Amino acid sequence: MKDNLLLIPGPTNLSRRARSAMAGPQLPHVGAEFYSTFKETVSLARYAFQNERSPQFVYTGSGTIGMESSIVSLVSRGDHTLTLSTGYFGHRMLLLNQIHGAKADSIEYKEGAHADPDDLRARLRKRKYTAVFITHVETSTSVANPIRELVAECQNAGVFSVIDCVCSIGGMPFDFDRIGADIAFTASQKALAGAPGAVLVAASDRVLQYMERREQPIESYYMNLLRWKPVMEDPKMYLATPATQVLLALRVALTDLKTETIERRWARHKRLGDITRRSVADWGFRLVADEGFRADTVTAMWVKNGTAGPIQKKLEEEHGIVVARGIYDDKDTMLRIGHFGNLTPRRLTSALGSMGRVLDELGLGANPQTVVARA
Ligand SMILES: Cc1ncc(COP(=O)(O)O)c(C=O)c1O
């Protein structure tokens, strides 16, 4: 199997240490060694979320389990909810609200546009919602929504806020305690640089108390945050068998994050974002996300119709570098570069140099010399 450089928006390459953590002997999930590993992982997750005060959850599942757990645990059938939809994952959040019986409203934004706090304020004046669902970084367009301002609007209106941080935490500033969101979740395989398979959630005491007082019972066993809470406090409690290898790798990845420090990690990702955006400008491509709202974890760009596939293929076959195309309707016209996790500016610069050469060879206007010189 080729050991390619993954520049897709998840999963990302694992460090050697994380890989070997997964390759050790099978640990029983009932036993002192796993209990202490798990406790440490939850405590490290707190650091990644900057969550000292509120309950922190880590359990098996992908980011979608985080989306669905938040909805199922918080929203009763017939509740009014609002989703700010800035792309594919915003749509998914809306869909999940509908599936679980919410009277689900949305504010839809055009591709590349960010969610506007003024729109949210106006909507919150019109109706009392149970919760507002917001994507921090919309991976399909690389828009970074103004999360602090949006959450502040929810707080002012006394509405719960649920934030999809799957493509932000560990790569872009997000401070759960200071922002004051009610639920935030991410997944292990993106900026945290773990293997796919763990979902990480922070939830305020206030939202958990609300869940406890709900009249309608929570219609899920596995995705019920209230059932997971005692397991987080005491891992000896059994709810479902955890993906132990995934959690072992996550512990290593989160330890690396803490060693780097969250501030330095955010700064490194800012550099990765700047380097990528400069290269895109040098190639003459247009960024999808509006200026001022561009993520430092993923960069989406428009390319000439029909060229996304050939660029992706040549880059992988000749250079072992994997980038992503746009999702569904955008698959022929958009490329997305994921730049997070353990990626260094030097490795990214070299990979973008290769991409520049591929574009040149395909006659798509790249100028690799400029890219290398400016990075
Ligand atoms: C912003 C966002 N939310 C949710 C998800 C869903 O996560 P998963 O694919 O791990 O279920 C993704 C996946 O890429 C994402 O980027």
C-alpha cells in the first residue's frame, strides 16, 4: 500500500507514534490499563476544546455521530430549530433535524458565503427556537463562519447553540469556555490528527440539565449524551465497546497537540492556510470562500470545468499526493486541499510545488518557481 501524503480534508496522515499505538496488542476495554488511558484521553480532549468547566465526551463514532447525538439528545419532535447552512455539512445538519422530527428552519447561504450574525439576530427576533445549529468550518467550501459573533447572538436570544467543529478544533481558534457554546463536537481524523473513529463532544451543564428535564424521552440508546456522561466520569461503566485502537492513537495525537500547545498549533495552521492561499493565487485560481472568512484547515478553489479529476489523478499517480475534489455537483469544477494535523509548512510547500508542476504540465497555468520562492 502506498504511503501517500493526504492533503484531503480528512482523514489526515498519522504520526509514527500514533500508528504504532494502533499496532500494539489488543487491550481489553475492561482493565486498569485502558481505564487510565481513557481518562487521560478525555482530559487531553478538554485541552483541545479549551474546556475546563463543562462535561467532555469521547466515544466511538465518526463526526456524523456527533451531529446526530447533539440533535437526538437536545431536540424533541415538534421543536423549532434553526440551521445556518453554508454548504454540504450545513445541509446535512438540517436533514438530520428533519429526520428527527424537528420543525427545522434554515438560513441558506450561497456557496462560498459565510453565515451573517445580522441574519441570525433578525431570525431569532421572529421565532423562539430550541437550538441553532452552526458549522464552524464548512469543509465543502472552506468557509470559516464567524463563530464567536454567531454564538453571541444565540446567547443574547437565550437559545442553545450547537457547533459542528469537525473541521476546526485543533486547527483554528475555538475556545469552548470563552465562546460559551452549548454543544461543540469534532472527530478524531482531521485537525487532531488521530485515526477516524472517535467523536469528541463538549456540552454545557445548562444544556445537559435541559436534556434531563425533557418531557419526551431521548429516542436513542447510543447517541444519548446523558447515557455517556457517567462513562466519561468513570470508564469502568460499560455502555458499548470502545474502538480501543482508535482511542490509543487519539491519546498520542492529543498528547502531541498539548506538547505543541494550542496557541502554537493555531499559529502553524494559520501559516498552512496562508501558504496554500498564496499558491492558489499564483496558480490563478479563484478561492471559493469569501475574503475574511477563509479556513486555515482546508482550502477550496474553482478550477476549469472537467480539470479537477485529471489534476487529482496526476498528482496522486506521479507524486503520491492526494487532494480532494468538490462534493457532488462541484466534483469537476472544484479542488479542495486539506492542510491540518501534523502537516508542516515545509512539507506543504514542497507538495504545493509538485502541484504547481502538475498544473504546468497539464497546461493549466501553474508557475511552480513562483510558488516555491514565495512559500
Ligand atoms: C464540517 C463537517 N461536519 C461533519 C462531518 C461528518 O464527519 P464524518 O465524516 O466523520 O462522519 C464532516 C466530514 O468531513 C465535516 O467536514
